Amino acid sequence: MATLLHNITTTLTQDLLAAGDGVNNAKSITISNTEASNDALVDLFLNKKEDNFYILKSVLVPNGSTLVLSQEDNISFDNSSGGFSLRIKSTENVDVIIKK
């Protein structure tokens, strides 16, 4: 089962959804910068083997702010076992909520 709530506390790339989690039609993804004073640069991308396909690339989320992506922002993708994983990389601590 997919984890839909994430506390990202490292600058390493992390999977939000692994291929096979079956979350194909997300309604929204929110990314909240939980830092008190630092802005976050965020990459959000689909991955399949060696290929990355960016939804967000180096997007600034100011400290204390939340970025909301909806279906109009192309967040639906094939998340079957043969499909894509959803990954994130951030320069600061962020919380991510995926609503399905």
C-alpha cells in the first residue's frame, strides 16, 4: 500500500510512490516547506529505470509556504508495477501529502 504522507528530512532523493503502489489518479499533491527560515528548492519527478521526467525542477517553495499541485498540473501517471515511481528531492525539510 502506498504511503501518502511523507516527512522529507534529507536532501537525498526519496521515493514518494514506488512503481506498483497503484496510485494512478492522484487528485492533488501538496508540498509544505516546514523550515522556519530557509526556502526549499524542490524537484518532483517520475522515474522509470534510468529515466527521470520532471513535474517540478528547482522550484522555490518559500519557508512556511505550501505548493499545491492538482490534476491540471499533470500529476496522473502509470503507477503500476511496470509504470513509474514518484520521487522528490528538496534542499530543506518538507511535508508531502498525496491525495487520491
